[in-house]
Amino acid sequence: MDLQDSGVRVKYLLRDRDARYPTVPDTLLADEGIETMKTGGRMPRMNSIMERWIRSCRPNYWTAP
């Protein structure tokens, strides 16, 4: 990924608690200063709440000048 080249500073990565995701990427991201935060366990409404929150941020952040 070219995050460093794009000039974007990433602080957090949100991911779910699925066992498919190993801890190796978490340690690699920690070396770059990115904190990995896991979503809450057994929270079926979290996806809809986060989608609504992201939708409210998009028009403000990703609009072209």
C-alpha cells in the first residue's frame, strides 16, 4: 500500500475479531505506528451503526474542492 506516498497519516485500523485474521499484520502495523482496534464481540447492530457513521463522514471529507 502506498499510504506514505499519498501523504495520509493513519492512526487506527478497525477490524473484526474473526479468527481468519492472524496477529502478524497487527505487529507490522504497530511498527509503523498504526494501532489495530478490534470491533466489539457479539454486537450484531455494530455494522449498521458504523455504516451510518461512515456515510455521514463521507460527504464532508471526500468531496472535491
